[in-house]
Amino acid sequence: MGHLTKMVRSEKISTDYLVVGAGAMGLAFADEIINMSAGTGNDDTKIVIVDRRAKPGGHWNDAYDFVRLHQPAYYYGVSSMPLGSNYEDLVSKPQLLAYFELALQKMVDTGRVTFLGQCDYKDGKIKSSWTMTWSMRLLSGRRLWMPHTLTPVFLQPILPSIK
């Protein structure tokens, strides 16, 4: 029997934005950057999306098959593409995963987005679970976006009655 050898190669990649996580928030952020920069002179903005899963969709990849979106589809997904057949749909897991794959593919097709699935980001390096390690160089003036690090306090509304 032969042995499986893991090739280790290191390569540098440069990007304007590094998005860690290809779930709903990560894809919505990338979608906004792509669509808001069109025609502004920033049409060359590059985005790298990294996710430890092989496909986009975040936790929906791991959810039970019977789980459905528990809010109207109108309030979920990326702004450039409608989700569901009408805005009140409570779409299913397979519908959501197909939607996220299509949304990501449309972004990749612009030539401005690179998706690195089955990879982790840590300490300025993206490590593939298969073969490569990439050292990241974020272009000046840009930033790292890690949607999974948000805490509920950022989403807390400020109401006059709580002051």
C-alpha cells in the first residue's frame, strides 16, 4: 500500500478584504462590497473568502435537513439576489444551501472574489486542510472581516426607554 503524502507549499496572496466565514453575514458583506463599488472607480477591489467548510452556507451545512429559515426570506441572504419564491417564504435547508452556492458563484464570476474552502485563518495565515498554506498581505487601507466574532452587544438596539 502506498502512503498518502501531504504536499506543503507556501504562497503569498494579496487582497483588499479578507472575509473569514462564508455564511450569511460573510457573503452579505462581500456582496455589498462588490455591488457598492461597481462604477465608483473601485471596481478592482479584491476579496478573499475563507471557510473551514467546503461549501458556503455557514451553519446551514451542519443543520438537520428538516430545519427551515424561521424568518421571512425577505430579511435574509445577500441584497443583490432574492431568496425564495416570495418574500414571506420560510425556505428549507436545501433551498438555502443552493442559494448560497449561487450567490458565491456570481461573486466569483466577477473575477474579484476568491473562495478558499476547507481552510482556516489564524495569525495572518490561511491554512488549507489539504495542501497549501497562504501568507496573507492585506492591501493598505483595507481590513479583515470576521463575522463570527461579533457579539450580541453590537446588535443591541438603543431605545430611549433603556437610557
